[in-house]
Amino acid sequence: MMLLQYAVMRFATMLLTLWVVSILVFVIINLPPGDYLSNQIAELRATGQAEGVAKAEFLRREYALDRPIWEQYLIWAGFAPGPQGFFGLIQGNFGWSFEFDRPVAEIVGDALWLTVLVNLAAVIFVYVVALPLGVLAAAKSETWVDYTAGFVGYLGLATPNFLLALMLFYYGHKYFDLPIGGLMAPAFEGQPMSWPKVKSILVHLIVPTFVIGTSGAAAMMQRLRANMLDELSKPYVETAIAKGMKPSKMLRKYPLRMAFNPFVADLGNLLPAMVSGSVLVSVVLGLQTIGPYLLTALKSQDQFLAAFVLMFVALLTLIGTMISDLLLVLLDPRIRMGARD
Amino acid sequence: MGIQPSNRFVDTAPWTDDADLSEIARAEFDAPAYVLVWRKFRRHKLGLISGVFLLLCYLILPVAGFVSPYTANERSADYLYHPPQGINLWHAGDFIGPFVYPTTAQADLENYRWTYHTDETSPMPLEFFCEGAQYNLIGLIPSDTHLFCAPDGATMFLWGSDRLGRDVFSRILYGAQLSLTVGLIGITVSFALGIFFGALAGYFGGRTDWIVNRAIEILRSLPELPLWLALSAAVPSNWGPVAVFFVISIILGILDWPGLARAVRSKFLSLREEEFVRAAEMMGARPGRVIRRHLLPNFMSHLIASATLSIPAMILGETALSFLGLGLRAPAVSWGVMLNDAQNLASIEIYPWTATPMLPIIVVVLAFNFLGDGLRASLDPYRT
């Protein structure tokens, strides 16, 4: 019961946060002077195309861009009736992209799932890599295993994501014949899901996952190692060794469980960085996630598209953080029993 | 000092009973904190080396124009995409000092690119303290003396030249001026905001604490890069490079403060219950004074260590923004702007040296990480 209550509370907090985020996003998006349409109108006027102006003016009214900014926000979010009545984010209308001249939902459609997929793959990669390496580095601390792992980790932290992406891409293609660019072979784009398509996506995922996950895995590994080292110096470990337990079983049974908590809790820190990375890497590698859309939208002031992408990215991290919090509660009875304020 | 027949050393000075035996030990106990910190830091070899390296890097910044053979936007139109040239010392078995071989460009009409032919018969010694293109020393004093430059009739592209025939080595030095200071300005902003909000939350507690805490949580749960992108997209495109530079560094700082604020807050929460704080308050010190004089100095060193660790994130952030074309823009030169040219696979394949700026980025970021680790390990000298 406690757990359910906590989950509901946590969900409510998330919604509240999302609301604040939506205000933040809307303000940021509207920071640049003017908007896509007013820029377009000015351009059309300058070139003397009167009929275009009429259409743009119509769109401006249709999307309430001629109203004060707070009213625009309320209409966009769906808290207030716009020209088409209550029809905003919470009613499932993501807005209109002026740049592509199509509804936002239609443009980003597939990209949303691919974004989730890429990030999920990267998170799994981080845990799969960081867990054994971190434990190994701690168990064999101050040997060459530890130093190598540490050095590789530092290098992973220090190399800019996008460069790593370019390099891996180049060498991956040259020596391992990995595909270049995109998330699937061009032939599969727009096709329904099928086994070859899934396979193509998986092969294309290798490099992006590695690139996005590396710095996160490095950081995670370092922290797990530090936590493990703390635990390894405790008396109960000595007791376990003294009674003749096998080192591998001892590690698994006691210190790892203790060190596991921060490992899970870290997902909250990891995810924002990860999603950041995936946006950048998607742009460089030409993945069909929402990263490239964000960049074009920001550059051309296509405000609804940019705002939606930002909202989606924020939602992704918020959900991830919530899941990590819930997992933590499931995992650790001390937290579950209300040691929390 | 005398030597006994048994080869033992014995101090012959008269011995008195009054000498305070604990004096030697006292010197150790009374040593000021910075001596202890330094003593501990010195043993952290990697941190020490990184610190010296970074110091050198920052010392070069004001005189980058003097050290580099070319200026940042000086073009050698006849030498586009020139591969890196080595500086040689020996020619045909004779030592003749540092020199380069002249090269000539040939158009490769089959692959549509320039190829360079090196003439290995005529070594051309480098010139030192020579006159070259004009630049401003420390940004103020006009000068045209360069530490070394190419001899007439030859070029000296240590790390090659780029798309427009500009020297990559010189551009990296000039780029360092922006790329390295972005982190410093950003961290100053983040420091100020972090300490302000962290102190506010930690010292006053209650509702203030709640509000600040929620703000921290929200900002921390958002992915940084998209926000950076959105904010820097808001910078008007007609602003000058200097203004853009400052705005970008402030943007980087604005989104970085929550981590610092959280650290400050938790320290304040524990420290504000201490007697010395109570004493100061009872003597009528205002909150501002208590925070500045009594609380902050207690963990300033910690804050500096954690600040050192967040500078790399800002350097990488600037690089990423400029790389995507939303940060600094040409004619400003930064490492990110330079990498913007190396964006596609073709240029990495054919002209790998255009990606050279990644080396200084990696090295500097690593150095900051090591320095931060060293500082963090040594800044608490009283802990054993």
C-alpha cells in the first residue's frame, strides 16, 4: 500500500514538474524576437508576393500568434480555448510545423519511437558495460585491470561525443563494414515492421549506442567502483572471507547488493546526459530521431515543432527518473519504510 | 656535531632542559592549511602535472599571437588543405638547424583535390622573431613580431591547413583563447548563482529551501544540450563575435549551477547549527555577513575542487554548440568552430588533420579532470 501511495505521489510530482517545464520551454522558444510567420511575412512583403502574405496572416491568426505571449502559452498547452476551441498539448494536438507545413505529430511520428529506442539501447549498454567493469575494477583495485579500466573511462569522459561518433563511424565502416548513417537501410524507411527491418535497425544501432553510452558508462563505472571499494573495506567482507567464502560469491552476495542502490539511483543523473548526447549524436550521424528536427526547428524558429521536441525530451527524462525512483523503492526496504521526508 | 670512535654522530652542543620538545611537532600542527594542502597535492602526481600543464596553457593565451606563425584568419590561397609539414633539423646528414622544405601545389584533376609536392633538395631555415601579419598582444598592444615564421617562398603548416588555406596550428592557439575562457566565465556565473541560491536555501531553510530545491530538481532533470541549443538559438545572429561569446558562456553557466547549489545547500544545512554561527548571530551579524565571513570560507576549497570538475563539461558544451553551428560563429575562432569544418566523413577520410582540434580538447578536458581529482583528494588536509 505504501508503495502504491508513493508511486501515485511520485507521478503527481512528475506531472507538476512537467507543467513547470512546459512554461520554461515555451518562454525559451519565444525568446528570439519575432516568429516564423512574421519573418515570413516580412520576407514576402519585401519580395512583393501579396497572396502569400494573406495566407501567412491567416495562419498567424489560426495559431493565435497575434495574441499576447501568456495567452499563446495557455492555448498551446490547451488550458484556454484558441481559435479552434480547447485544442492544445493536453488534448493531444502537438501544433503545426510552419517549416514543413504539416502537423507536428505527423512529422515526428516515427522519430519518437526511434528516439526512445536509441536511448533505451544506450541505457542498457551503460548498465551492461558499467556493472561488470566497475565490479572488476573494484575487486582488482590497483592492478593493471583497474588502471586500464580507469584510463579508458577517463578517455570516454573526455572525448566529445560527436567526434567519437565520427571516428567510430569511419573506422566501423572501414574495418567492420558497419553501415553509415541512419537508423535503418533506406529501403526499409516507411515500411511496416518486419524481421529484416528489425535486423537492419539493430545493426545500425551499434555505433550510436556505443557513442551515446560511453561517457555515461565511464562515469557510472567510476562511481560503482568507488561504492564497491567503500563496501569492500567493511568488516562483514572480512568475515565472509574468513569463513572461506569464494571471492566471486562473496562479491555478489554482499558488497554488490550494497553498492547497487546508488547504481540504480544514478539513472536520474544519467538520463538527462544521455538524452543530450543522443540529440547531438543523432545530428552528426543522421539518425532519424527527433534530434535533427530540433536543430532545424531551432534554426528556423519553427516554434511549435521545437517546443514539442523539447517537451518530449523532457518527458522522456522525467519518466526515466520516475522509474528509477520507483525501482529504488522496490529494491531498498529502508526507503520503502518511509525514511523519506 | 662530533663523531664518536664508534662512528656514531653525537651533537656536541650543550644540552639544556628548557627546550620545548614539542616545538617540532607544534610546527607541524600549526602549519597553515595551504601548506598541508600543497604537501598532499604534491603527491598526486597526475594532478600536479595536469595543473602545471593547464597553467602553461592559460599563460600562452594572451601571447597566442606571438607564438603562432600565422594569424587566425590569414589565408594562404595557394595552399588549401595542405597536409601537416614537419620541421627538420638535419639535411643530407648535416645539422643546419630547424628548417622546412618548400612545397608546391598541383591540381589532381582525377580526384579533384590538391596534392602537394615536397622539394627535398632545398632546405629553407625557419626565421625567428620575424615580422609577419599584425596582431594584438594581450588583445591591446599591436605587434607584428612572431616567435617563428615560415621563410619566404615556403610555408609552415605544422598541423596542416584547412579549407581556406588557414594554418590549423595557429588557429588552435587562437581558438584556445575562446575555448578555454568559455569555461572560466561559465564557471564564474555558475559559481555566483550556485552559491547564492545554495546559501539562500541552506541558511534560511523552510519555504525558500523548498522553492530553490524544486528549481534545482527541475533544472537537473532536464537534458542540458537541447536547452543550450534552444537558448543559443535565441542569440540574435547580427551580434558581434564577442557578444555571442559572452552570451554563450553565460548560457553554459546558467544551466550548470544546480549541482553546485545542491552541494552548497547541504553544507549549509549542517554548518548552520554550529556554535560559531550561533555566536556570530547573537553578536548581531546579519545573514549576509554570517554567510560570507563565517560559513563560506569553511568549504570554499571544496567548491573550487568541484568547480574544476565542471569546467570540462563547459568546454565540451561550447565545442558541441559551435560544432552544430549554434554557438560561436566564424570569424570567431574556437575549437568547436574549427571542428565545424570537419563535420563530414569525407573530410576526415581525405583531410584527417582538419580534425586536429579534438586533440587539445581531449587533453585539456583530461587535465581538468585529473586536476579536479587531485584537488578534491588533497583539499581536506585534516582528514587522515
